[in-house]
Amino acid sequence: MKALEEFVSLLTRLPGIGRKSALRVAYHLLRTDRAFAQALAERIAGLQDAIVFCSICGSYTETDPCPVCSSPARDRSVICAVEQPQDVVTIEGSREYRGLYHVLGGLISPLDGVGPEDLKIQSLIARIREGGVAEVVVATNPTVEGDTTALYLKRLLEATGVSVTRLATGMPVGGDLEYADRLTLARSFRGRTKL
Amino acid sequence: MPFSSIRYAAFRNLVDAELDLAAERVFFVGENGQGKTNLLEALYYLAYGVSFRGQVDAEAVKRGAAEFSLSGRCSEALSDSPILSEEVFVSWAERVKTIKVQGKPVRDRKILVEKNPTIVFCHEDYSFAAGEPERRRFFFDQAAGLISLSYIDTLREYKRILRQRNAALREGRFDLLDLLDQQYVGRGIELMAARRRLQREFDDRFVLRFEAVSLLGREVRLRYRPSWSGEEGIAEILAKLAAKRSEETALGTSLSGPHRDRWSFAVGAENFAATASTGQLRLVSLTLRLVQAEYFTEMTGRLPLLLFDDVLLELDRSKRRRFLELIPPAGQAFFTFLPGEPWEEYRTDSTLVYEASDGRFAN
């Protein structure tokens, strides 16, 4: 069945979907209501037209500038630098942060041939130069590449006079020491704070 | 944790079977090529998910078969009720290895290190005494990792930073090297501190045990020479790296750091490996394993599983006896013997003996 094989082969290119899952999805779609399959196909086809990058912060949005960048209620003195657009959604979910965002579009990794010039760092500096920004919070992952990017931003941005901070790493809130993985625990020890 | 049984299918030359292993000591006796070492390798696979011979998984599949599977039951003590035992499962099929404990997939093999701490004494260990410096680093990293999983994490981080740093050197990314150096030195210093500790802990133990078996009459000491030995703190090491940068950039590789640390054995000021006999070098590697097992128990309060693959064969009769007396307490110990060896002398009431022939084991 060529149509089925082609569909399954395309599905397996998606992250987290192996051949077995792809087959399950394909058979489910064969059995399902035609209107549902039609609606799904239309959404997939239209997704890239409906969602664009915000021309200011680089996150995903249906309107440009995005609701965060255009909201008068946000704190314009703080910019949170993240690796990818979906990180904005994650941080917004915490409802803790009321500042603005800047999506870097990757992390510095010489192994993968990604240098600072491949990231949206110049546009971040341009935003800072426009004035009013007092702090940049670097929210990259606590990995080798995330650390390198954070160190790079710190060195570069401190020359602009803004304060550069980094998200704390360590024990999860409500977590139990017993269940913390060792890397997290080791990081927590390195970053321990004075009481 | 001791194994009460093992089941294997399409693994090397072993004929598919399930074996009872519920004994403190298990002997596998047979001629060469009958499957004794393969059975130890199967146990090691269940302990760590890899071969101790450093071979790829595909080579462990029986000729003509497409996949192998192993499963073993283990518990804290052999006397535990079967209901308390856990099943460890390892399979390799279509180039994918699956490891499960109690039916749950294990994503990071590091977890297994804690579950089934196992120390193998095998022929390949000879390279710890006589091989490249990399082999000694491998041994001491393994010894440190067995008592501290965070050592494994730090080593992994260091290796990742090293690769990034080497890529930056090759690409001439000077803007990034300063940043990578900070991380590189940070993790490197942690590794060096752990290795220095290990040297202190191993040295005296090693001297005593090596002398007790070899009766050499001279102290053979363990030396550790860190690559960043002349420098005291982060700032000095960073300055050294900065001074060496043009050389490193020309070669496209990191010329100093814990991946260049040296371990050696010395008699006085002399390198022992340069003058030692083959038998003495074999004894060095066996003694390292003895100390590793003993130190592991001292640090963790746990008893490791010990696998001895034909190693007694490498010692003469009197050394063999002295060596056996030094074997530290184990959760369980597995030995392979050739039929001509005096294995009967070593057996106790709680020893299970299997005779190996053509991949089959009978008791």
C-alpha cells in the first residue's frame, strides 16, 4: 500500500515518532471520521502561514509583534534570553516572569559549527541600545553549550552596562533529596547559597 | 547484587539455557573455547550493559542469529526470598540495545553501576600495567566512577567540553576559547582532585598487597602525575592555556588537561614497567583489581560481584595461593578454570561447580 507507506515514512521524520507509533496514527486516521482527518490536514498545511516569528523577540506568534512585546503591562526593563521559541511558552506558563523575551535561535557549539554570529545576538544588543533595559536574564539550559552561551552573553553584554543574570540551577521545588538525580544534586552543591 | 540465575539466548557460542547461580562462589571448569568466558561476559552485560572485552554488541550475537537476549535474577543477598529478587534484561536486536530492570527501560547505563557493582579480573587488564597511558586512566576512572556517580557525570561533562574546545581550536574560534577554558579548567580541577584522592587511597593498599603476593622485597608505588601539575589554581592554569594557545591552534587539539594525566608504577625513582617481568606486570593488574574491590567496599559498605576470567593461570602455584587469600569479601564470585588446574583446592561448601563443554554447562 504505497499511500500508507509514504504517509508512515513522513510521520517517522517527526520527533518522538517511530515506525510503530506512525503505523498506529495511520490506522487510526483510516478509521476516523473523514471531517477530522480533513481538519487535521488543513491545520498542518496552514500552520506555517498562521504562525510567524515575532520581528522583535523572535518567538512564535499569530500577530506581529507578539502579544508579549506589544503589551503595555510587561516590564520593559528586563529581557529574558532563551534558546528557542518554545522556551518562551514554558516560562510564560510559570506566570512568574513579567518582562520581555529574546529568542537566540540556538546555542554556541563549535562542534556543530554554531558560533555567536549564527545566533540572534546583534538584535539583542540593538534592543538594549534602544534604552530602558536594566537586566538580561540568560535562561539557557544548564549544559556545556548552554553554559558557553551564557558566559559569552555575560562578557558581551556587560559592556553595554546592563546587569546579566542567569537562572538558578539546583534542586527542584517540592522535590525530595532522595529522588534528585546526581547531576542536579552536584550542581546544587556547586551553586549552594549562604543562609 | 548476587545473581540467583541467568538465562541466555543466541549469546556467542552458548547453547540457550537457564542456569542456577545461587551460590557464593561459582566455578566454570572446561577447556578453552567451551564458553566459560562468554558466560562471564553475559554476567557483565547484565551488570553494566556492555562487554568487558571492549567489543561491539553485534559481535556478541551467535553466528547465524540476528539478536541476543540475556536475563538474570538478582537480589541483595542470596538468602533473600525470590519475591525480593529483581530481573535485569539486556537484548540487542536490529542494532538497538535494550536494557530493562524489572521490565522498566534503563536510559542511562550509569544507573546499573549502582545496582550491580561488578569487578572483572581478566586478561585484558594486563594493559593497565603494560599498555598505553589511556588504559591506566580508564582503570582509575572506572574505579572512581564505581564509588561516585558524580565522578562519571563530571568526566562526561569534561569530555564534552574537551570536544567543544578542540572544535573551537580547529576553527580558530578565539572568541570562544576563553569561555570554554573557564569550563574546561573548572571540571578538570574537579577530576584532578578526585584522582589525587584516589592515588592516596590506592597507593599504600597497592604496595602492601603487591608485596604480599610477589615477595619482591621492594616497594612498588603508584604514581599520579596530573597534566596541570605545576599550577596551583584556576588562574595559573588559565594563564598556561593562554600561553599555549598558538601551539594548540596549530595542532587543533588540547595539549594539556586531565585527558593527558599520567599514572605509573615506580620502584624508587624508576618506572617499574620498564624493568618488570611479564609475570610481575600481570600481578600489577591483578593487584589493582583487588584494591579496587576492597576500596569499593570500604567506601560504599557494599560487596561487589567479582568475575575472575582465567587469571589464576597467570600466577605460579604459591603466588596463586597467596593471591586467593587476599581476595576481599564479595557479594558473589565467579571463576573460570581449565580442567588441569587445582580448582578442587579452592572450592568450599558453598561453591557451585559447572563443567563447560561446547557452550553447555552441567553440574
